Amino acid sequence: MSEQQQANEHEQESVEAQAEQVQEEQAPEQEQSVEAELAALYAELEDAKQTIEAQKDSVVRAAAEVENIRRRAAQDVEKAHKFALEKFANELLPVIDNLERAIEFADKENEAIAPVLEGVEMTAKSFVEAVAKFNVEVVNPQGETFNPDLHQAMAMQPSEDVAPNTVLAVMQKGYTLNGRLLRPAMVMVSKAP
């Protein structure tokens, strides 16, 4: 081998050694850059997952809110249908009271007013039946236990005949509309002697 060939081989070996050394030096840098890139991608993935979870939560909340609004609106409509007659019914109650008073205080012995009294009784009866069709019900607690939710005590009277807190007399009947109190019954309640 000539010196030139030996020099070329030596130079080639030197270049190969340098290339290996450069590769060995670059390998950790490449690994570090790949690891850094992977870490960045994992971070982006976690951010995307959190965003998706937040959006899922807001969608669920929005759906629940829509359902609540729909339910409240349905309840409001139901109440409006159920209690639309409340003011009207309250205006009719004095008419019923007056018809009942006319019957109560009429002279039942007088034959001359008997047909009128019978007409008033029929009118009162048909009036009560007509309002009953719309779920207006009479609260007449005569002889029942006093219930402050439905009755208003106007007076108390000692009585040995009945238990305390029993309704002795009804001064004015009460009325309910679909179970809601329109007017409490005005009553006299017994108390222990």
C-alpha cells in the first residue's frame, strides 16, 4: 500500500470516527427534542380533554336548565288553568251567602211568599251546583274539629256537650277552589267549661 492510500484510509477512518462521534452527540439531542415534543403533545392533549369535560358539563347544565324552565312553564300554565276562576269565584260567594240568608230569615209560615222562597231555594241550590262543576266546594264544618287551615274562629264558647275545639256554629260557610282555600269558614268554637 502506498502512503497515499494509507493516508486516504487513515483520513477515511478519521472522518468515520468523527461522523460516529457527531451521531453519538446528536442522538441525545434528538432524543431530548423528541421527548420535549412528546411532552408538549401530552400537555395539549390534557388541555383538550379538560376543554371537552368543561363543554360536556356546560351542555349538561344547559340541558338541565332548559328542562327546569319547561317544567316551571308547564306548572305555571297548569296553575293558570286551575285557578283562573279564583277572582270570579270570590265575587260569586257573596251572592250565594245572600241567597242562603234569604232562605234562613224568610217567614216559612207565610203561604204568600212560599213560591218565592221555593224559587230562591232552587236558585241557591243550582248556584252551588254550578260552581261545584268548576271545583268550588263548600266548607261547612258544623260539628267537626276546628281546623285553622280551613276555619276562622270568630268566638269561643264553653260547652259541656262537645269536646273542646269543636265547631259549635258556622256563621259563614267557607269555600275552596281545587283544594286551595278561597275563603275560610267563620265559626264559633267550643272550649272546656
